[in-house]
Amino acid sequence: MPVSARERTRFRRTAEPGARARSRGIVAIATLLCAAMLAAGCADKADDASTIIRTTTNIAGAGVVGADRDTATACPTPSAPDPGGATRTVTHTAGVTEVPADPQRIVALTSSALDAACALGLWERVAGAVTLDGDRPQPMYLGYGVLEVPSVGPIGHPDPARVAELKPDLILGDIAPAAGGYEALEQIAPTVLIGAGGSWQSDFAAYAAGMNRADAATAALRSYLTEAHDLGDDLNAAQSQASVLRFTPDTIQVQGTETFAAQVLSDVGVQRPTAQRAESFDIDRADLATKAEGDIIYVMFAGPDGEEYGKQVLRSTDFEELGAATDRRVFAVDDKIWHTTGLTAARAVLTDLRNSLNGYVTD
């Protein structure tokens, strides 16, 4: 709803001077990123658009976070399976399935399933996965190796015939695909479907159970939460109110408490502006002063069209009058990381926060 009379909202920290000085000592400066190169044939592909990663450090005044992300260690070494026999019974949203105790050929029907395999060190056992729209078939935060994983169709529409060709011994997904449903998948290999609508941590635990890595998942989540808590202490996160916006081709979405990004911010202890302490909602430019302001504003773009619309908003007078914009504390983050689910993605968000929460755009 348009706001007829607005006062410019400014969020100021209440930390004592020493803490403020420490926090402002961390300045996020995104650096230029070179062309993305696969392990072989780098020079020959240098001019291929499919091998180039964004090199800008600024999008309409917003500093780009994570442009120089190091993905070499995104996926750890393989974790050990839970103790037991050759198979294990798993209860999931579609039924009860006998799965191999140590699967060797996994098909991931969601990006979060691929993320879970990465987080547990099993990404090299992924025989196939659904692919994303755009110039990259898989999220780049998982590393370059996942680009070589064979496709079983676009996300949301996997092809059971292509799945069968890969001869998997485990299939992981959230809901049954339209083509044949759960029964078609079960005829190919043991299939675990986790359902939809859970928290990202419960989803990760469910995928891990399907891979017989419940113990490894518990340890990994505990390590993540410890890292998030420690990071919050290091950055005096409780003194910051972070606004999070996502631009689609025609809307400005405030990312509410149910979103993945908001949950990770909460794990770190970052506060949200009062207007954003509820579920997600859309706003228009007239609402920016009352619904989008914060000590810092994180923005993400849903594809090229979302970025184009986002640029228009970021360059508008309504946005430029926000305190965070005036203070040069607006940062653009990767939509495929901040608007997904998974432990590997959550760790990537922690890195982004470490490099930006107390930072200022300098270029």
C-alpha cells in the first residue's frame, strides 16, 4: 500500500564505541573475478561465454559479495555411513524404503539433494542430477566438478527414462515428478522423497538419512551452528538490522522469516528490521522507506530479468534516499545461494556475512 507521508527511517547501532570500531574495521571489498576455468582446456575456452563468471564488483551501486568465492573446499572428504548392515530402512514422505547402507550411484532430483551430497562428501557419487535454467547447469557455489554431473532433465521435470539410463542405486528428491510419479522412480532404484515445506536443516537431515549418514549430518549441523554463533560474536551481529530484498522481473520481495536467508541470518544473530519480522511479502517503490530500510540491505536477483528490474529500483530516487544506500551499505548476493536450501549454501552465506556485514561499498 502506498505511503502518503513517510519519514526516512535510519537504523543506528547501539554498540559501545570499542565494539563499533572493531566491527567497522571489517570492510567488504569484492574483487574482480577471472574467467571460470574447468580443470582442463582452460585457455581454449577463455572466450566461451559459458565459462565466464561475472567480473563486476558493483551492480547499480550495490557491492557484489562473493565474486571471488573459493569453492575448492566446498565439498569435504567423504563421510562414513552409519553403522549397520548392507541396507537400511528409511521412512519418508512417500512411504518406507530399503536403501543401500553406502550408496555409490545417487541421482539428485533437487538442488538441495545435490547440496546435501556435497556437504557429506558424496558429490562424486552423484551419477545424475536435475539442471538449472540459465548458463550454468548447477549452482557454482558447489564447485566446478558438479558441472560434469549428467543431467536427468530440468529442475522440477526430471525424465525417469534418463534416470534409469544412469543405473542409480539411490534416488533423492522432494516431491514425485509428474512423469510416472513415485512408482516410476521406485521401479528404477530405492527412492527417498523428503516432502516440501520443512526447514532447511530438517531437509538436510532427511536427505542424509536417505544416504545413511545421519551421524555425519548431526556432526555437520553442529559444526555449522558453532561457526554461525562464533561469527555472530566476532561481528557483533546482534547490533545489525539487515534488510533482505529479492527482485523478480516485476516485483520487490521482502524475504521474511520463513526463508532460507532469514534463517541463516538468525543463526548468526543478525537482527531484522521490525517491518521484516514476519513472513515474506511484496512491496512497491513507495514502500521502500518503511519496509526496506535497515543498517544494511542485501539484494538478490531472480535471473537476468530480475536483475534488470532490480537495477531500475536501486537507481530510483526512492531507493537512493534510504539510509543504507546513502551510507553505501547495499550489497548484492548470489540468488542461487541466498534463495536456496542446504548446508553447503548456508556455509557460503556465512562467508558472505563475514565479508560484508560490517562493510561499506568502496568502488
